[in-house]
Amino acid sequence: SDAEKFQALASMWRNDVLFTSSVTEMVLHPAYQRIIGMGTAAVPFLLHEIERRPDHWFWALTAITGADPVKPEHRGKLREMAQTWLKWGKEQGLRW
């Protein structure tokens, strides 16, 4: 299922980038790229993930949806970025 595929890739990504501070390395990781490759099917899983534990999923959300709701002053602040994306998801009528 999409949920199982997402969880496996997310887990692989989290383990591999645990000690990485480079966002570029994080988003270029093969598991991250495969999540982007899942397309819109991944969006509810990504929103669920950032609601549970804010992390660098925002690039994937923008890559998949074409949206970028984060204000410039919130860039780099994971909690604020997560809240903005969660609000965006609710406005789109998404459930996760």
C-alpha cells in the first residue's frame, strides 16, 4: 500500500540523514526522492509526519504540490513551517 511504502521510505530516510545537517543532502537522498515520486498520494502522509514530528519534508511538499505557503520570516523554523503547511492542508480539504 502507499502508506506502507511511505513509512518504509520515511524510516530509511530518517535513519540515513540522522546526523546530517545539510538540507541539500537530505532532499537529494534516494528515499526522499522516491517519496516525491509518489506524487500527490504522499501528501497526506507528509502532513501527518510533520504534524507528529516537524522535519524537513517541506521541500517534498512544495515539489509535489507546487505550493509554498511558508512566509519568508518563517523559513528555517521547523515548527512554524509545519503549522503553515498543516493549515494549508486543511484549507485544501485534505485529511491525514
